[in-house]
Amino acid sequence: MQIDVHINPCSSPKLLITKTTNMAREAQRPFPSVNIFIILSFFSLTLSPFSPQVVSASVFKRLQLFSIEKTQPSSTSSVLSLSLHPHSSIIKPPYDNYSDLVLSRLASDRARAKVINSNIERAVSSFNHPHAVKSDVQVQPEDLEAPLTHSEGGYLARIGVGQPVKEFHLIADTGSQITWLQCLPCDACFNQSDPFFDPSGSSSYSPLSCASQECTSLGTNQNCKADPCTYEASYGDNSSTTGEFTTETVSFRGSGSVDKVAIGCGHANQGGFGGAAGILGLGGTPVGFPSQIRATSFSYCLVDMDSNSSSSLEFNSAPPGDSVFVPLIINPIIEVYYYVELTGVTINGEKVSIPPSDYQIDQDGGGGIIIDSGTTITEFPTQVYNSFRDTFVKYARALPPTSGSDDGLVKFDTCYDLSSEPKDGYPTMSFEFHGGKTLSLRPANYLVRVDTRGKHCLAFTGTTERVSIIGNIQQQGMRVTYQ
């Protein structure tokens, strides 16, 4: 089926990532491209040109593996909406200054980037040398998910569960497949800002059997020895959850509800989820939330991570009409991540090219460029980054330079003192994708604030890893629709 992701700049140019069907081009590639439409829409907010924003966006791959059963909700056509809040606007971070908060975010960011590269290498090794991988260390689906940024970063969706409805803050995450929340009785639970969900008080709570399609579709996340179905999920940062897999009614405040949605009711949970009650899994598997509610699309337009404003997570809302098409490449060896053919970056009209060997997936499944919602700082191959940085510096001479920043996590070697909030002097920048498609970036998309005094650094770094990552700084302030 066609996979569409629409990302739309909320006030001007639109970018659409879509599936291509050029067979001649496909014959030259070991990995297929798919129809992904990304429409980018900038917020109609009044922002300083250097306002730091971290906005998540990634690519949703919809898998229609369920046949329509009585236990499955029918397709929803009305628009359903949830409020989204920056984590720090709901649950205050335990830091005295902004610099410490940045350090915490960067620590999570670098851990995620490291795990992404490690997971891809493991998957490539397992695929190309299956007999060299011991059975007790086989790559599992949950192992192939990068760790969540559970504290200080990310966005919380406010969602209703059960009958009568109880509302909870869940981490909205496109990199997770299972929606779950902590439940009573709690054998082991972490602290959360809401009371624990009590399934005994809900008339719509219905545990699934081990033979149910939802349970069997959990794959390695199923831990079912006898009814009811039991799920388990562990993440790359030692967080985990175990409990009953059930169906429940989920409610969208003021916009409707959907019955018989498969969710996890966690009775044994550990890790740092930053006060959230669990995870809203927006991933593309049959047990992913969009598939469970039979949504034809979902979208979000996120605010600055440091903002006290809220944004929205919508299902079935119509995407903007005008779009720019950019092919997204699926790596069948590890389908958790999504690749784009970023061929270069243009700064003030001068293009810094990225060689095909750096943006295309290798024959063995390694390499390529990933677009990721959870990574903040974009990683380019060292040689590409050096050329990109030097070109940027050449055209940013009007900005007041300051010393770099190396905290042992990310080496920021190109920084500026923007404490006076200059309105001019910012170079123009755009991403260039295969086929000549262009995505224009604002200063807020390429500079990130790193301390309390107003130091901003280029939100890119060099890497010697085979895989490059486009982080969420370049995806900030955009309406992202997955269809």
C-alpha cells in the first residue's frame, strides 16, 4: 500500500516525501524507496530568528497486517485530537539553570545516536552473517528501537483511558510500537504525575487471550504462557514494562473516543519516564496506536521544547494541498528507521554536496542518512561536516562569534553570541534532496541554544559512523502528517 507522510511549513514552502515508482531507478538500488509525503508547515508564531526549538518528526510506516475482526475498531474518519505539551512545561526539570538542562538533553541525544548506530550494525551483521550470531543474542524488535528521551525532553499527550474516563500524560513517541500505561496492582512502578490507572474501575477493560491476533502480533514482545495475554518491552536505556495486553476505550478530549484499542497495562515497570504514566506508541506496526484506532493519518505541529504553550496531535486531519515530493528509502534489514537521500546543503546559494556513497544505503544494509524524531543534533560524515561548517562560517561573518563548546558529549566548534538577539546576518540555508527538491531552513532550524547567556551553536556535528542522522532541530516548527 502507499505510505504518505505530509510535512508542511505552517506559513510557507511545503515539503512532501513520497514513494517513487521509477523501475529503472529501482533496478539500480538494492533497497526500495516508498511513497512518503512530508509537508512542512512553519508555525504562525512570533519568534526571534534564533529561537531554540526542538520539534520531533519522523516517518510512519503503516502496516495493514490485521484483518477486520470484531475485536478491532473500524476505521475512524472524524478528526480526533489530543493536546501535546513540552515535557518541561508539565513536569518541571530538576535543574537550577538552562545549561544543566542542555547537558541532560545532550546526554540523552548522544546515547540515542549511539544506540541507533549500534542497532543498525547488529542488524546488518545478523542479516549478513546469521550463523555468526548466537541464539541468545539475536536482535529483537524492541532492541532495534533507540532509547526514549524520557526526562526533560519530548512531548506529552493527554489522553483518556477507560469508562469512566481517566486522563493520563503519555510520552508521544514515533519510535515505539506499544501503547501502555502503569496499572494497579503495581508490583513495581516508577513515580508519575497522575494517579495509577485502576482497571478494576473501568467497565471497558477487556484482557486479550494469548490466541488473539493482537497478542500474536506482538512477536517477541509477547510473553504469553497462559491467558490472559502478557506483553513485555524493554528499551535501550534499561527502562522496561511488563503487564497484561488488553483492549480499552481511549478518549480524545472533546473530539471523540474509540473502543477496543489494544494497550498494555503495566504492572511491573522500571526506568526514568520523567513523571509520565507510560508511552503512546505511534510506530507503524499493527499494535501501534494509529493502526489500532484505524486512523488514515496522524499529524502533529510541535512548539518549542522550552515553551509553555501546547501543540496538537491529530488523527485523520486533512494535510495541506501543495507539497514537494521527496523519496524516503526503506531499509528492509532494519525497518525501524527511515532513510532520505539528502544530496547536499545550500548556504547563501553555495551548495555543499554529499557524495552518493554517504547518502545511499550500502549493499549490505549499512550506511545512508536517517531522519529521526528523537535525535536532536544532526550528524554528517566528518568530511562533509567540515566542508559544510567552513561554508557556513564564510557566510555568517556578520554574526558575533564566540568560543566553541565541548562538554564531552557534543563538540560544538561553531558558536555565536546571540544574547543581543540580532535580527540580521543569518545565512540562508536549505536541504537539497534527490530530484532537486529543496527544503528551506530558518535560523531556528540550524542554530541551537546551549547556555543561559545566549550562546548558540551550529546544530550539526561530524561522525565517523556509517550512518548519518538528520535530527529534529531541522524539523522544528512544522506540521508533520503521516498518511
